[in-house]
Amino acid sequence: MHQRSYSVSSADQWSEGAVITNSAISSDTGLGDSVCSSPSISSTTSPKLDPPPSPHANRKKHRRKKSTSNFKVDGLSSTAEEQEENFEFIIVSLTSQSWHFEATSYEERDAWVQAIESQILASLQSCESSKNKSRLTSQNEALALQSIRNLPGNSHCVDCDAQSPDWASLNLGALMCIECSGIHRNLGTHLSRVRSLDLDDWPPELIKVMSAIGNELANSVWEGSSQGHVKPCSESPREEKERWIRAKYEQRLFLSPLPCRDLPLGQQLLRATAEEDLRAVILLLAHGSREEVNETCGEGDRRTSLHLACRKGNVVLVQLLIWYGVDVMARDFHGNTALAYAKQAVTSEVRELLLQYGCPDEQFVLMATPNLSRKNNRNNNSNAGGSGLMPTLI
């Protein structure tokens, strides 16, 4: 029998090839949909089993046996047998399943073999491409996490100065040792969202938050007024560390003071968000209540800090505001959600983040809102304090 066989490297890859052979190839090769059902072509398939994973699954073997002809003992070819059998080909998997086909001519047989080989090869290349993409993503994530470790202050625990911390508090943007991370977990996620640098996944928005803050910036806020208090060290008892951590984050005893006493905290947050002043935003969120976080620009505007951060396309500020309780459903005076503003940003990160938190994806026409200007800030502040008028913002 004159036959050709094809082997693939795994059951999964062969499964794709088998489907192509029985259905999709006909349209690609122009041989018609009736090829597999034609009386001139027979197909026999081994009993369908669920094969065990092949130990060669990752070796990407790709081989094809050459055609061989049957010869008589005297060396003369058997023309009748050759004409009868040379139109056959067999596809064989590494699990010993075989598929036998018979075409009506050399040309038809070769066309089928070529089409099947090209489709299986494309499947193998696609699999390899997916692996390379996954490998590249892992490499990029590893580099990003290393850059987080290299931020100022991140070589030591944010609370006890233990070396080489490998746990993080997301909303604080700080790294900590494993013992302090356990204490942070007991505070609750409304105060500290704990995650492992090594054991957990790190989507891009979380990496950006951690990369933007770091221990030095975090402690400039949370320990800004810690003079006269003794900070625990890595060798301190757990009880001492817990007292410090609860005083620092739960009771907020060491927070830096607010930068302005004349302007309501909510209005300061709107201004800091519009100016993308990260440290000021962190400080104001630490001092603020949920109501103050949801302060609006005024009755004729009604934008919140979330609208302003989305307009800037600042995923770090958007994520922080969401963690501290901003209303993702809030609408401005014209009925636009923050997502309408995010769609004007260059990147898609903010849009995707809002959708994760359930922000409505409704198609409103984004009406012009008053342009918030930073001009005459001093006059605006004095007017606000003297007459109760809303200060102008960016």
C-alpha cells in the first residue's frame, strides 16, 4: 500500500488537526464540501478515547513519512496496485490513533495532505505564540515588581524596618514584612488591602499604584507627625508592632496635618485630583470620610473627584478613589458617569477599571461642563471663606 503519514506532538494538537481534516479543509482547498462524504473517499477512525497527556507534548515534533511504492520481487512495479493504492494517506497521532483516507487522484491526495499539514503547522505555531506571549507577560511582571522593590524606602518594612519585605498594602502603596502583613490583615480591607509580591497576581493597575507611591511617600503621610513616638524595629515583639500599626492606620495618630484649614476637605480633594497631586490626594483620603470623598464641584456641575481623575486618564488616582469609597455610579449635571470622561482618555486602563467596578457603560453625549481654572486661587479661597461661594478648580 502506498501511504503517507503525519505525526503531531500531543493529543490536544492532534485534536485540532482532526477537526480540520474532517470539516474545515474542504473550503480552504476548494475541493468542495462533499469530499469527506464522497463514496470515492473512505475514512476510518480508531475508537475515540481520552488519551493521557503525552510526555512529548512540548517537543513540537513535526514529521511526515515519505511515500513508498510496492515492488515485485523482480524489481518491476505493479502498475495495477500502484494505481489502486497510491491515492491513500494516513494521519497518525502519537497516541497511535490513525485516520485513513483515500482520494481519487494523486493531485487530490497531495492537495489534501498539503492542506492538512499547513493547518496543523499553523496550530502548532499559534500554540507557541501563546506561550511566548505568556512568557513575555511573566517577564514584564517580574521586572515591574523588581522596580517596586527598588523604590525609595521599599528595601525595608514600612512599619518595623525589617529588611527585604515581600508583602504589600495596595491602598497604602507600601511594602511590609510577613509579620506586619498579618497585623494589617486584621485591620480590615477598608484600612489595608494586603497582597503578596511573590504569590499573587499583579494586574497592571495595581503595579502602577505600587510604583507611584512606595514606603517613603507613604510614611511621609502616615508618619508625618510621629515625633516623640518610638517606632518598633524588626526584633520588637508582635504586640508592640500591633500597637504601632493600629495607632498609625486605625487611630491615625501620626498623620500629617491638612495643608489648608479654610477650604473644606472635599473641595481640597477635588483640587488635588484635578492637579494630579498624588501626595495631597493620599493625605486627603487618609483624613477624609466617605461623604467628603464624594464631594462635587457644585450643583451646576456635580462632577466628583472620580470624574476629574477619569478625564485625566490617571488610573492610579481612579483606583485610590474607588478604594476609599467614591461612588462609581455618580453622574454629573448632564447625566454623565465617570466612564464617559474615561472614554476621552488616551489609554483604555481607566475604562476597563471602571467596568470592573460596575460603572454604567451608557452612551450619553458628553456635554461641556464649566472649565475649572486654577487662576486667582488665592482670591477664590478668600471668597470661599468669606461668602461661602464654591472655589474654582481645575
